[in-house]
Amino acid sequence: MIRFQTLLVASSLLAVSVAQSPVVGFSEGRGVALNANGGQVAFQYNGVKLQDGTVRGGGTFTFTNAQNKERVSIHVREWREFAAQVPVAEMGGPVRMVIEGPQGLHVVEGKLAMRVADLRTRTSDPQDLRDQIRLVVTNPQNTVAFRYEGAVREGDLVVRSN
């Protein structure tokens, strides 16, 4: 019982400290993006930067390419870098990328750099004005292992900053 109370007090203190540090940048998104080659990425992420410099959030990204029957799954455990200046947000953090294709299964532990642009901010905006997403995964040797850039076709992404 004492451990539970200690945990409850610790989580309450964490919530209070987060509540006392105002948000200076925020981005979240969910949907499907399509690039010029017909490659799709399904994405779900969130990220926030607090005034005290704390960065929170993470995300999952799944790329499918029908041409070469390849599937890439990317999981970001935590963002370590975050910057937002409306309409653009940039995030970075450690990533685990799993590539499944005709050559088998390949796993890369590396770093993801993501850039999103919240271009369609109102439902009255023209349909051809689409949010943009760019993902670049580098391996431990700092070589690009995966790159994707596309326009959001389903869903939405949001960028806010103070």
C-alpha cells in the first residue's frame, strides 16, 4: 500500500510540474500521406516542448510501397529534439525501423528527423493545399537508411507555437 501511495504522490508531483511549465510548441498528427511515386505512409505522432525545455511525445509510421512489395515500420520511443514555428515543426529522436521485403527482414536502430508543415489550417482552404510530412532515418554510421516525403491525403496534422 505504501508503494502505491508513493507512486501516486510521485505521479501527482510530475503532473503538477508539467502543468506549471507552459507549452511553447506542440504538434500532433494522424492519417495517411502519399508521395509522387505512390508510396504511402500511415502515421500517428505527437510532440510537445515545454518552457523549461522538456520534450515529450513519440510516434509510429508505417510505409508501404506496392511497387517493390516493401513495408517499413518506424517506432519513435521519445522525441529528444523539438522545434515549432507555425506552420512548421521539426522533431528528432531514437528510432527502431523494421524493413520487410522480398529480401527478408532488416532492423535498423538509428535516429529519425521529421519535419511537418501544417498548411491546410481551415476546412475552407482549397483541397490542393495539403499538409506535408518528411521523414529521414539515419543509421548509427549517420547514413540515410530511409527517406520519405509526401502530402497528407487522409487525416490532419497540427502545429502550434507561442
